[in-house]
Amino acid sequence: MRTTVRGRRLRLALAGAMLVAAPGCGLTSGSPMVDDVRPGSIGQGEPLKGAQLTVTSKEFTEQLILGAIMGIAWEAAGAEVLDRTGIQGSIGAREAVRSGEADGMYEYTGTAWITYLGNSEPIPDGAKQWAAVRTADAANGLTWLPAAPLNNTYALAMNQANFEKYGTRTLSEVAALSRSDPGAVTLCVEGEFANRADGLPGLQKAYGMRVPVANITQMDTGIIYTQTAKGACTYGEVFTTDGRIKSMNLVVMRDDRKFFPIYNAAPEINTKALEKWPAIADVLDPITAKLTDAVAQTLNARVDVNGDDPHDVALDWLKAEGFVKEG
């Protein structure tokens, strides 16, 4: 689904990926964060001074950046932070926070609602889905802080030439095009997306989309972006916060019927840690509010397109936004 990167932080991430082999397995190592930062607009008075906090994340680019953002913010607020980002798979990182072996991470509301909490139907209203996740996860010893606008969900996108030719802006318009001109709509998608109920089959049903099987090509995620940019397919399956959308100048179709689940990123914090250090919420809330799809695309592109270190990308953004200052 996502792409990892090269460099120093990637080596730490890959090492971290070996720390949790299955739910319940313990984290055995990590790397202290040693950024020379002090409070900017967040962390005034160092309310986390004396805290020893562990941040974790999954292994893909956006998660590495979000994990670094959380850890650096805690550092600026006075905490000593252990970096255990880059855990392979979703369950391992969540279990680390739930068990108290880590204190927090950025997680996605849709992932929690469907994958962890076992619900088959997403809640189409983002605020209501976040509230439902927060309520349900309280029993698991997890507290969800307010969610970001950032919504890392599925979408269809096209290149500029095809956009100028067909002019579609919404999935309803794509569906209408598929009915009026069946040959115009060709799709590049992942194999999983092609067969999942919340992927292409459900999408076609929800929108009345008619795409012949011969017009659907299955391929790996990375190839989808390049093929869509080249115009080899009219529409490609993308993720809304992927940096390649911006770098390849793709046009994303709006999900006007709200078919795809909402995956807002939000801090998922171990409840006991939050009770001990309630300032965690005050430190993270202003930062989370600034995390939009556009911000994520820009930050992810610096890593996936330019090859920059995700930790450096996180630090640069926090300083540029005035959240932290150099020490």
C-alpha cells in the first residue's frame, strides 16, 4: 500500500520492523531521539519534562514521518523520547501502544474501525467515525486524541492530458463516462483493490459504473502511478496523501457519494500514559490540526520522490510551522 525509503532512518525502521513479530511480543530495542529542539508554539514551559516516552509507527513513509513528528514534539516539550518507529504491519504497532510498550502513534480511524474493532461497514461521517472509534477503544486502554483533516484513503486519479480530454472531477462523472463511452474508461488497479468489497466491485456497484473486464489492468502500486501519469490507463487507483500525486501532477476524482472508508490520522495514545502526562494532548492537538492531505502529499514526496530522510522531513516541517525551534 505504501512505500518505504532509503537512508539512516530507514535502517532504524527496518530494525524496528523486527521488534514485533506478532501481537503480544515485546519490543526489545529502540533509538533515543536526540534532536536539538525547544518549544516553539507548542511545549511552552516544557510540560513533559521528566517524562520518558516511546513513540512507534508502522513502516511506510507517511507513518515514519508522523511518528517522527510526534516524537520531536514530545522532545520539544521536555520529554526523553525513545524511537521505535517502523514496525512492520498494523497490528504490531497498535499492540505496542495498547500494551504500554509504546506510549503513542498516529493511527487511522478507518483502520481501527474496520480492521481492529471488527466492523464491516465504515461510518461515512469522519467526525462520527472518530467518535465511535474513541468510544470503542477506551475499553482497550487506548485514547484517541482529535483527528487530522489528513485522510489517507483510496481514490481514482488521471493525468492532465486525460483530464483536459474528459473533464471528469468526481467518481459520479467517471461512472457516467463509463456508461456513455465504455472505451474511454480504462483502469490501472492493484489486485487486492480489484477484488475487495470496499474496492473496485463495491465502487462500481455504488456508482453504477460499467467498466469491461478487458479495460481493467492489475499491477503493483508503484507502477500504477507511472502508468497513470503516462496515460496508459485513463484512471489509476491511488492513495489520497501519496506524494506522487503532486509530483506527477495527477488529478484526483472526488468521492462524491462517500463510498471509500475515511482514514483520518489521529494520535492513538496509551490511556495510562496520557493520565500520567495529560499535556501530551495539548502538545499534539495543534500539530494534528495542521496535517492535511496537501501537507502529507508534500512531505511524502520529499521522501518517496526526493529520497529525503523522513525524520529530517518531519523536523523541517515542525520548524517551518513554528511548532518547535532549534535548541
